[in-house]
Amino acid sequence: MKIQATIISGFLGSGKTTLIRHLIARAEGRRLALIINEFGDLGFDREALLGGDGTGGEEGECGVPGCKEDDIVELANGCICCTVADDFLPTITALMEREEPPEHIIIETSGLALPKPLVKAFAWPEVRSRVTVDGVITVIDAAAVAAGRFADDPEAVARQRATDPMLDHDNPLEEVFGDQLSCADLVVLNKTDLLTPKELESVQQGLAGDLRPGVKVIATHEGRIEPRIVLGLGAAAEDDLHARPSVHDDEEEHDHDDFESFTLPLSPLGDVEDLLARLQEAAAAHDILRVKGFAGVADKAMRLVVQGVGTRLHHYFDRPWEAGERRDGALVVIGLKGLDRKAISETVLGGAKD
């Protein structure tokens, strides 16, 4: 029997990692392996899936009894669909050749990845005899879509152009968003708790025209969805690539020159709210799409995690600091090409350099 693989795509901050944590926490003993395509250099998503301490050796530490650290593989050398031959294929081969290979592989792509080139990799002879793409899941930030941030409607784009600096660019975000939808076998519409019923209905109607026939949209929040709905679709996506159109079908590859990321070091904080206010100020003034990272807080024994999409920020304490562990933190800032790193650093850090 072939190993099943589920590709989970979605734009930055849509909630992919939260969804995956929900799935693996309810794996019911199934042997899972996770491939994470982190955009940035913190390894934040990997730690989040491990449960925060990076060991993964104790029962339940990555949400699955018996889960080991090497069950989570991070590909941090760039967008997974651009590094298929160099990174992804060796990784999937290593998983297949384990003495006890996984029963199911979950692949979290970066927010910038196009699913179709990755699906194509499963048609390679050395892979297709052993692994099949059970399904492509696209996770969507319902609130972002409701705000028109990634709308394909030219009139909506024109209305926003005067007020949204993102639209001043030859915007590739809509193409990425469209490709993720057109390749999907299931769409998870996340963060629906942030919408009114009327807004939710409008988003669902807007998505319908971009989906292939028969593709369902599941509304949820905090990634809460029954694993049996997401896993076991049996799509064999590698066998029907022709039915998954992409604006990049005539290109050998795509690049991400319109995006960049950098890391801001964080000394232990005295005031969490001050940091959040500074981040919101920076996000409002610059083309920042996403921030994520962690920090120490002077009077807290727990590590602070910060995540944000635009000016919407979320923070929580995820785990105790280990004995002797340095409490310095860091934030990955992801945005459109040309980010004013100096200005962002001065806003967030109060004059410190990145």
C-alpha cells in the first residue's frame, strides 16, 4: 500500500500550523511524518509542532504518542516548490527508506508556495510507486479575504489601490492565492469567528468561482476540524494534474523576488504591550505581511510567542524556559521586497539595529 501524503497550502498567517497541530493531536496512533517548509530562519513552526521544547522524545510532545524529533523535517532553504529536486525529493526518499516508514506524511508549504509543482514531484518514477498525494488542502484566512486583501476582482483591486500600498506592486499575491485555490481538493476557511454571518456567506460565495467542481469549503476557527475530513481523501492528485490549472503552467519555475524576510533579535522584554504596540505601528507603516517569533519577559518563567498578520497580532506563553537557556528572542519579519529594515528595526526595537 502506498504512503499517503497531504499537502497543506495557504497564505501567510492563514493558520496552517494550528491546523496541523490539531490533526496530529488526534492521529489515534497513526505513524505520521511532517515536512515543514519554513520561510525565514527561526525554525518557529517546527518548535510549535514539537510542543515548544525541541526535544520531541517524550510521549505527546509533538501531539502524537511516541512522536520523535526526526518525525518532523524542516526545509528552510527556500520555497519548497522552487527547491523540489534539491530539498524535497531527498527528504521524501529518506522517509520512504526508513526501517519503519510513516503511514501518512503531512507537508506544510510556505505561504508563498504554489502547490502544483510540488504535486508534480510525486509523479516522478522514484516517488509515485511508493507515495500518493491523498489531497491538497488550502487554508484561508477568512478575515483577510473578507477585507478584500487577495481579491481577484479587478474592480475591487482598483478600489483598494489608492489606500493599500500592496497594490502598488505588480502583485503576485493574487496569483499565488488563485493557484492555491485551483489546486485544492478541500478548502479550510479558517478564522471564521472573526466574521459576521453575512460576511462569511459573502466570502464563501466569492471563493466558489475559483474552485474546481466538487471541491468543498469547510468553515472553522483555530484549525478545529475533524481529521477524518482532511485525511483520507484519496485524491491521487498526481494523476490529475491537468485538472488543476495554474497561471504558471507555461513557466518552468517561478521566483519570489517580490518578497523578503529578515530577523530582529529581541532582548528580554519589560513590557509586552509596548512591543505589540510597536509591531502594530511598524506593520501599519510598512509592507509587512507577517511577523512571528518568540521573546523572554522579565517577570515571566514562560516563553512568549508572537504571531501577526498585518496589524492583527496574537500572543501567548507556550512553555517554560529551560534551566540555563538564554532568554533572548527573535522575530521573523516577512514582507514585500524593499522593506525598510532600518526603519522597522528602529520602530520595533526603539532604535536598535537589525
